[in-house]
Amino acid sequence: MDTTKLSVRIMVVDDDRLMRFLLTEILNDAGFETRTASNCKEALMLFDEFEPDLVFCDWELPDAAGVDFVRHIRYVQQDRRPFIMMVSAHQSSVAVELALHAGANDFLSKPVKKEELLARTAEAQRVQYLEQQLRDLEISGHLTVSRGYYSLYAS
């Protein structure tokens, strides 16, 4: 499965202009299409317009907590399921737990290392690809979902 050929839209939400620039440069150089937002309000508008596949969200934003933005995506925007990576200097296990319980898929600690960013992005692509395969099977009638369990039907 070569997920590197998939077109992936990435949204970076961070109030720090330098962090937005660094993440965007690394991701653009790797061939991803990226858009940025500096606060939660911008991020909500961009989320609807850009429809990202992957979201990198800072913990602390000027108008709301990043975990609140994550909760909004997971519980209000339920029709879309982007992979969400919380990015934060908060490295305690409590912070990681809060981010994951809010609906983040993964947690990336600041300062961000290029190699780790790209490795986690590749893993996010793989997860998105597999979820799309499950959705395709469900649409084709070869998969049913009941109480969170999947059942495959042979054709």
C-alpha cells in the first residue's frame, strides 16, 4: 500500500507564526497541500472551506483551547473524520490523556523534530487510507458496522 501517492490536505492551527511557518515548510517540502490558521475562529472557517484530511492543532490558542477545537470537530462536525494531531509543549501524561479524550488521534511534543513530524504524518496517511478502505467496503455493501464492530461479507 503506497499512501505517498494520495493527495492529503493538511491544516496547521497555531498562534505562533514561526511554528506555523516551520510546520508548513516541512510539510510543503514533503509534497503536502497545507493551509494555516492562527486561532480557533479562523480554524473553524478554514475547516469548513478546506476540508482537511489531517489537522495539526496547538494546545494553546488565543481565543480557545486547542482541545476545544478538537472536541468541536469530533462532536459537532461528525460527518468528517480528519486525523487530528495535537501539538504542544505540554508533555505530561495528563495533557496527552486530555487531548486523546477530546478526540485527537495522536500527540506531538514541541519542539517538533522534522523526522518525527514526517513519520507521524505518514502514519496518519496510512490510518486515513485504511479508514477510506473500510468506508468503501461499507458503501459497496460488503461491510456492516454494528456497535463499533465490523463484519465482512463475501461477494
